[in-house]
Amino acid sequence: MDAISRGQGASTGDAAEMDTQTTDYAGGKMLADIDDGIGLVTFNQPKKHNAMSIEMWQGLEQILVEFESDDRVRVLVLTGAGNRAFVSGADISQFEQNRSEAEARAEYDRLTLAGRQRLSAFPKPVIARIRGYCLGGGLAIAMQADIRIAATDSAFGIPAAKLGIAYGFDMVESLVSLVGPAHARHLLYSGERIDATEAARVGLVNRVVPDEDLSDVVVDLARAIADNAPLSLRASKLEVTQALKPPADRDQAAIRAAVEGAFASEDYREGRTAFMEKRAPKFKGK
């Protein structure tokens, strides 16, 4: 996958697994590719360890709007350019202008809110391919993914306490849901960085693989997911998301509609037929 190989050290890629036309957003700091059911988003500011600027958040929103309605995209992969970072946090060069005072912080949050909400609500499966630094706001992005695959050289942390800031409740809620309150407190209070092995032990990532295997593992998983029935995937993601909410807040109507829609679909009939004929199904998302 050429584009995923950007995370192996180059901004243009040099592997042959994914042959796509790359589209630039945010002045080239966000890149998008689609191939074989996989939509790839690359955070492309390697000189700043892919730190997220306001423009990058706005570019991410544009990409996700397009990918959500594009039937060619069945699974989303998030990756960072270069081999030093997934996303190292917010672009601190914008802090003085956008975060130095409460009103400026509110404006920053306003300008990035749409991108954050769009990622949180993205209805298709999302994989975070992590190598290098995954810190602060970058970890918040990774935690919005459904699955996190990390290289052995990855580093994770939330440095809020060392910077005199506090992250929003949504990020802390995601952290607690993944690692539990004890590990969440340790990460938040200490501001320490942990390695990939420890991140896997506490439940922050799903799997750790050797650096050189990361792209292949992510591509194989993404393509396996992309081969599955899109309506089933959407229903499963919706149900997992709703299961994390208090019972009174769950959208039971949406859950029923998703389940019934899958059973009423052409794909359900195709799945049964393919099983009986002992062949691989060809799902259309209908």
C-alpha cells in the first residue's frame, strides 16, 4: 500500500500494495487515498511530527464527509507521514494565536469541533496505524478509532499535567472506557510516556507488531474488514457505540433499524448463498 508506506519513512511511498491517486487537503498537510475498499487518511506534517493544526482538522472534516458518502470506502485507516509520529498532539505554533487565553481557546475549539465530531461519529470501521509519537491530542485521535495497531517503537502519553492544561471530558471518557479508571489516572496525573508493550497491556492498543511488519498487518486487516458486508459492519459499530452509553441514552430505534436493515439486505441473501455454495461472498452494501 503506497500510501500506508508513507508512515514507513517517505512522504510519497515506495511500496506496491496500494496504487491510488492521492488527493491533498489543508495545503497538502492532509492526504486522502482510496483503494480496494480502504480509505486512507494521512496526517502529513512530518517536520512537526504530524502535529495537528486548525487547517488539518478542517481538512480531516472534508475528507471524512466525502469518505462517509463514498461507497468505495468500506474501512478507514488513519496514519502519520514519516516514521517518527502518528500525531504528536496539537501544533503548538498556533497556541499563542489561538490558545493563549480562554476566549482564544474557545475559538480554537470552535474551529476544530466539526472535524472532531465527524471523526467520532464516522459510521464505518476505523483503524489507527500507529508508529512513533502518539501523544495528547494525537492519542485522542487514535482513541476514536475502532482498532489501534502499533509498531514496537511507538510512544503514548497525555502531557496535560506537564503543560498546565486540561483535556476535554470526551477525551478522558474515551481513555477511561479503554483502560479503566486506575490506568487513566496514572496516565493523566503523571504525564508519563509509555511504550507500545505497556500500551497493549493496559488496553490502549489492540496489537503491537514489529516496525517492519506494521504496514502489511494493517493492510491485511483493513482488506479483511473491507471484504465483509458493509451493512453488518455499520450495525456492529453502531451497537458497540451504543453499548458504551447509559441504557437511558441508547438509540434503540437506530439499533433496530440497523439490524433489520442488514437482515433485509441483498448482502444477507448473498452471504447465505455464498456459504451454501462454498465460495467467497461478494457484498455490495445493499
